Amino acid sequence: MKNRSLFVQSRSAQFFCGFLIAAASLLLSSCHSADYYYYKFPQYTFANRPIPPSKLANRVMVSYTANGAQGGLQMLDSLRDIRGNVEDTIKSFPISGYSSGYPSLIYNFPEQVRGYVYSDSDGSLAVVDYSKETASSNGGASFTPRSSSVAVPSLFTHFYGAEESAGQLVVYDNVASRTFALNLPNVYKVFVNQGDTVALAMVRNSNAIYRILKLNANQFPTTQQAMQTIGAVDCQPYNVPVYCVVPVASPQDPANMFDHPINAYFSLDGSGVYILNCGPECGGTTASVTVLEPGALNVNTIPTTPTYPSAYQAQILVPGGVTTAVSDGTTLYVAGQQLLTDGLFAGNLSTINLATNTVTGKYSISDGTHSKILFADDNTLWIGSQFCATGERAKLGQNYNCLTRFDLGTKTAAIVPAVTPGSQSAIVKYPNTDNNLYYYGSLTGLCWVQNLHKVYTAYGGQVHAFNTADGSEINNTLITVQGTVLDVTYMDAVTNSAN
């Protein structure tokens, strides 16, 4: 009986141990299933995009610098608003292979599953493979450090750079694998449409605009002959030139066609080019939008004499100021500043009816130099600017932050975050390292996290995210990045227009 009792106890112990092992296995299996559930992709991904190594389906890429000489790119999970994985076993998701010091601008092309990052410190234009989450200089370009402006079309057949210090407008021809440096003193802006058929350049403190044209093979034996025949400012190379830069003029009123142009917006249907004339904000007299016909500006439309066909279509005066714009196809939304009688500037959003070319509304928004504008979820428009603390709002003791949420339905604008300078209760919820409770600083990056009702920003040198439904700020504790944040982009957007 004693042996039998020992046998029963032994079998019971074995059964109990087996139960524990089975339970542990089930628990581990459940954990594995949970991991799989957290990062599960559908059987067919959107547009057949590959599943990235990070397994993140909603990636916001952040560019940052540590000290001006060392920088990097990091991805955030914008679905969960975290910088690591759910299990916290991976602390961050960097873009491998990127090491430039000051990645100031990201050019986002989710439709092509890639992006380009310009670094102000070394002039490099690196390409980022969104499917592999890697960066490389192969397929990119190298401009002069601190180039004033870089333009990248979605076809990637050319890259354009305005190198103000050298006085050169640079064309990287990726089809011919050649680089052309056109002499254009004080050039500081360059823009190109997505079809890469119109490339425009602007000169600082000037009312002139120039366009790039590509000559037919062996059309002119020398640059000097090309300049004499078609009135070009410069052509390159000197012998058998390939590219020229020529002025954009209007026979009707060439002197007043532009007033300190600062930006160019290309219409959605390709029918118009909207030149944004900064006017008083840039030392001129009148802010306006000049509408040009793109056919006359085509890179392949080569004049036979210095008298070019006019591209002029219309001139729209915008008293509220204009430095950036976006359109929904029927309305052009332009943001800028108006000079007031006290000598300060006040920010405004103006709406322009594209059918009649008339201003239909003006709304007070954040002060500062407006350079970011995009649509987002919940029928909203978001506008970002820089250097907002010296405008009319700061003088009046109002909220003088640099981000505005505009409700397209109610036509109302709100500065975000919602603070009241000097108040003990209405303060920023997640201050930057300077611990300023009323002002984040300049906004240098803005992206729409499509269908998740969020926008992410590079705001005062750090990442801040906001709900599009009401403008409230999302807790940024788990999405901050070590260093100074320069730009943000939504890598998994449905279209290229999310930035």
C-alpha cells in the first residue's frame, strides 16, 4: 500500500508538472499571438506596398540634428504614438545608413515608396527607401552646403538647386547623368511641377522670375550665340549648351507683373501656375497672386527670339498677404502677413475663388513667415509659420504660437496649442526643453497622418502631435526625439499631398 501511495503521488506530481508546462506554453503562445496581432498587415497591402522591416504600418519619419554636425532620421509609430515597439523591446526605429549632420528638409513621395532628405550642413540630397527603411547617397545628389532652395519632382528625372552663395541655378539631369550650373546671381528659390515640365527660379530682392529651358540637340554652337538669339541670362555648357535660364516676362505690364515673388504653386489639373508675390512682407508694395499659363513656361518650349510668348493670365490682389498656398480644385487658400499701421505684421488666411479669380474671405491666423499649409482629416486646414513672437498677436497679449487649425466648414481659425500668455491655467501641456509655458517656437515641419485624425509637427525643435477633430494636443512623451527636430513626414500616406 505504501508503494502504491508513492506511485499515485508520483503520477500526480508528473501530471501537475505537465499542466504547468502546458500552461506556460499556452501563455507564451498567447504572447506571440498578441505580438502578431499588434503588427499584423492585411493580406493585400495598399497599392501592393511591401511590408517594411519595422513592421510599422503608420510611420512618421523625423529628421533631427544633435549639434548641427551630427544628425539622423527616426521613425515613429503614429498609430500608437510611440517611438519603440509595443513590447518596449525595441527602443527606436532609425533609418539605417543616414548620417548627415543637418537634415533640414524631407521630400516625401509615398506613392513612389521613397523620400529625399536634404542636409544643410553638407548639401547632400540622400534617397530613403521606404520599403527597406534605408538611406543612400546613390540616386541622390550633392549641392553646395546651405543651398537656399532644392526642388524634387515626382518623376525624379531632374533635381534643381538654388545656390545663392555661388549665384548658380544647378540642374541635375538624372537621364543624361550630367550636372549643369547656370549663372544667376542672388538666386534663392527654385520650384518644379510634379510632371517636371516647368521649372522656375526667383532672385532675392527682385521682381523677376526665370524659367529653365532645355535646348534641342546642337541647337546653338555656343552659349554666347544662344544668349544673343533668345535673350538667355546664361546657358551651359559654354560650347554646345544644353540648358538655359531665361526671364519670364509679360508684354502687358512686365514691370508690375510680380512683386517680390517668394513661392510658386502648381494647380492640381496642371492648367495654371500661381506665383505668390510677397509684397510688403518682403519689402515690396503689393501682395498678390499672379496666374500664369504653364504651356508657355514648358522646359521644351524654346523661343526663337528674345520676345517670348506671354504666360500671363491674371493678377489677384491679396491684401492679407501671401507666402504659401494650397488648393482643393475650386478654392485657393493662401497664407501670409499684412503690414499694419503700427509697423507690425499680422497673419491672415485668404480664400480665392478660382472660377472668378477673386478674394472671397480673409481670416486672422498665426503671425510669422508662413511656409507650411495642408489639408487634413475632419475637414480642416493646417497652417504653420516661423518667427511668430514679434508680430501683432504678441503685442496684444494674444496666443502667438505658430500653428493654426482652420475649420473649413465653419470658417473659423484657432491657434494651437490653445494658450493665454500670462495665464496660470491656459498653458502648453507638453513644453519643450526651454520650459516656455506659452510659446513652442517656430514650426518647421508639418504632416497629415491620413485617416488617423492627426497631424504631426516639428514644432520648436521637437515633435508635437495634434488631433484634427478639435486641435487638442496628443501626449508627446513617447514620441519625442533626442536632439533638435527639423522636419516630419508621413511615410505611409495614400498620396504625396500629405506633406
